[in-house]
Amino acid sequence: MIGIIVGALGRLVLPGRQHIGVLWTVLVGIAAAFLGAAIAAGLGVADSKGIDWIEWLLQIGLAVVGIAALTCVKSRR
């Protein structure tokens, strides 16, 4: 579920049209969620009282980078 949300928010933040499907968006979102959570835990900002905004921003930022990279790779084909 978190992968869908992170991937969708990543696509919304990224300007322009992305020529990738929903499945790729979800997969990038899942990867970004795991990697963002690991980075946040490493930085010590993953556990707070309430919403972990820094962790969310890391995850969405990684999703934006992943979707942009995947769009670039798929557009070259």
C-alpha cells in the first residue's frame, strides 16, 4: 500500500508526462519506500511521536528520482 502512495506522489511531484505504466510506478514506489525508510533509520529520524515527515520526504524524493530515471531509460528505446 505504501508503495502505491509513494509512487503516486512521486509522479505528481515530477513535472511533465512520464511514459511508464502503473506497475512500474508501484515498483519504484516500493523500492523508494524501503530505501527511504532505511536511510531515515540510519539518520535516526525514523522514529518520532507522530508523522515521520523527514522519512516521507526521503521516500517521495527517491521515488521522483527513480521515476525520472526510469522514464529517461524507457524514452531512449
